[in-house]
Amino acid sequence: MPDLLSADPEMTEQARGTSVPSTVRRENAVLILGMHRSGTSCLAGSLQQAGLFLGDVVTSSAHNQKGNRENKTAMKLHEEVLIDNGGTWSEPPETIDWNVDHIAQLDAIVASYAQDRLWGIKDPRILLLHDAWAARLKNPRYVGSIRHPLEVVKSIQARQPEFKDTAELFAVWHTYNSLLLDLWAEHQFPIVNFNSSAADYAQQIETVSKHLGLVATTTDPSPFFESALIHQDHDERDLPIDIADLYQRLLLAARGTSLASISR
């Protein structure tokens, strides 16, 4: 499908990584996608509570008391692949190649999930490495999470003060979210807006749960959602034009706007 939404289609296609052949093909997979510090942990935890199997994931950490809900083995592998290709999560390499050892590790991770139940995996780096994952999954399903770019940048800087250059973090945000929007254009999956009230977020989780065939146990606020992290007093004039434009397109996608309308 032509890349209708990215500001830089060639860079986006390279960043998604190469499709690595595999004999492993797992069904019933849900890929939980989004930029770092964009509510993906909250989304993953909420879906886990609704019955999505995540496996052995981080349930508590110094920076996230409720856990980032990531498979540590997969997260470590993803970062190794990026480093071996001359990049990191914050400096995605232009091209991504997988060596034999990394391919074997990825196959083992995928094979560790049973095929007879709906299972999910969450790591923002999957956006950079999507094609290798997709080659191992039969009809994967997707959900995404977005957050105001200023909040993402401030959250990263609060956790990692070494990231002083706001413009560079905006560029990272743009790379990840361009990939997210490209995948949404291909697959039309639900995107949750983290910048929501507790009640609205609970409603979004209920909608996504039903979409996946899960049962949201309640419409009360998710125990993973913290209203204190959300701020609504943003001045869009503080955003670079390309960031503001992409964010508006993501908001439209999250509202279920048609692809034709967003592509105009």
C-alpha cells in the first residue's frame, strides 16, 4: 500500500526493518504499539486486566510502579538489534538487518506463546522492527496509543535528563508516530488517546477490549491510568508544524476518521 501519511516515506520504510523469513507462524497475536512514554504501558496493563495474556512481563520498576508490561527478553533483543545496526531506540538506524542469532532469538520468543489463546506483546521498539514480527504472525491484530507530543518529550526528559534537546526528541516522536500512522493506514486498528479523562479512557478500553474479543470487567477508571499524568493546557503553537500536523492526523485516526479524510 502506498505510504499516504508519512512525511518521509523512504525513511519510514527503512525504519520498519526488513522482513525476516521464518518457519514460526503464531496466531492470536496482538501488537500493542506506540511511542515511548505514550501510554502503552497503561494500555497493555488495562488489556491484560481484561484477559489479554502478556506472559512474563515487568510488573514494577523504579520509573513505573505498575510496570511497563514488557517482555524483558524481547525488549533486550530489540535493543540489541538496533545497536548492532548502529542505532538505539532514540536514534533509529536507517536500515535494519537481523543476524542469525537474533533471528533465532525472535523465533524462540514468538514460539513461547501458545496459539490457543489471545496473547499480546508491547514494546515501543516494535514499531521500528515491525516487519520481522509480522513475518512470524498469522493475521496479527493491532492496538495503538498516542499522547500529546509535548507531554511525551517532557516525560522522557524528566526520566532521562541527558535528553536536553527538545527538537531531537520531537524528531524521535515523529519517527515512531509516522510508523504508527502508516500501520494504521494499512490495518485500521483502534488507537487509544492517553490524553483523556479517566471516564473517557475507561470507555476507550472497553471499546478496544470488545474489538479484541476480551471482556472489560468494568467501565470504572483503569487502575493503570493516572489522571495526574495528563495535562490539557497545551498551546499547539508550541509545536513545530510537522509535529502538530502529524498529531492532528493521529487524533483523527483515534476518533475513527476515514483514511480518505486523513490523507487529504
